[in-house]
Amino acid sequence: ALLLNLGGCPAGPAGTGKTESVKDLAKSLGKHCVVFNCFEDLDYKIMGKFFFGLVQSGAWCCLDEFNRIDVQVLSVIASQILAIKAAKDSYSVRFVLEGKEIRINMSCAVFVTMNPGYKGRVELPNNLKSLFRPVAMMAPHYQMITEILLFSVGFKSAKSLSGKLVNVYELASKQLSQQDHYDFGLRSLKTVLIVAGKKKQVFKCNTNDHLSETDEALIIIEAIREATLPKFLPEDIPRFEKIIGDIFP
């Protein structure tokens, strides 16, 4: 896609690694990637200013949740992206964007991410679809990812702990009340793992690295509570504590 001066368009459910995949690709190629979170009231003037900086710096951008933007604004943004592509296709040193002549750095690139099945999302216009190479993202294997991340921060019983941690989140997503700010996906799991890794380092310094499976389980339980309890409604906290008690007896 990049060789053809097109962008990439990872599409799939939340928590499948769409944005992180773009960021990791940029990192591996030594490119600076700017993530821009799109919203319903975004207008073409804001995007025009954003693209001015992008094409002159040669950075990559990842327009997160791109299909949240109003369809009329999307059509104008399509013309802006098309102007950038045309300049790259013709190897122009300078080109006109939104009535202003600017210098273009050929290494710039535009990526977008979408969650097509989510309510409130719009269908992209055909002239915009043609500017991006679609990439379908599937739901990740939570337990395998959790196990590897636990191993990477030094948990010896990562296999059993990863299964328990994923089970806690699966049960919580089904048994707790449905709230917009509740998140039991991969992002939330990763937050727990980061907290657990920090706690393990502190524990390790105090015990000379002699941690039993029980000690590691206690660290995970503390991390779960620290990372998730503050966002729960009061009536959901006892239910969540019961789930933890059932999974970590």
C-alpha cells in the first residue's frame, strides 16, 4: 500500500490491536506515528491543519475510529488525502492543499482504523475507500497474550495465572451491570499486567526473588483490584469481589 502511495485501513472490533499494529509498524520502520482520535464534531478545517503539519514533517498518522466522522466531512477529507496522494504520485516538491502551497516530505503516510459493527459509525464513501488498503483484524487470543506478557515480566506460573485472569474478566463482563465506561477488553487486561509487573519488582526486592505461586497470585489479585475497582459502581464491587474469590480461592 505504501509503495502505491495508499494508506492502510485496519478494521475490526475494539481491542483487536488496530492502532497498536500501525504504531508497531511505524516503530519497526523508524517512523514517527501520531495517533489522532476522531470524533463526531470533527470538521475539515481541523483536519486540513493536521495534514499541513503531517506532510511537511514526513510523519505517519493513525486516524483512530475514522468512521465516527460525519459522512459530509469525510468527503472533504477524502479530497485532502487525494491531493496528498497525487503530489506523491507525481514526485512534486511542493503542492497545494486547502488553497495553500506547501512543501511535501515523501515519507508521510495516512492510516485509519475503524470499528464497523459499532453503533453510530458511518459507511465510508467509495472515493475514500479507494485510498486505503483494507486489513481485517480478528479478536485476539486473550489468554495467550496475557500468558506471554506475564512471562515477560517474570511470573513463573504465568500459564495458570493467565487463565484465571482472563476468566475473571469474562465473568465480570457478563455478570456486572452494563456501563459505557466499563472495559473488559485487551486494553484493560494490559493495564492490570503493567501494574502487576511493577508490584512484582517491588516484591522481588523485598524477598530476594523467592516467590511462590501463591505470592504471584496475590500480586495479580492486588493488581486487578487496583486497576479496575475505581471505575466500578458501588453495587458492582461486591459482585466483582465474589468473582475474584471464586477464581482465586
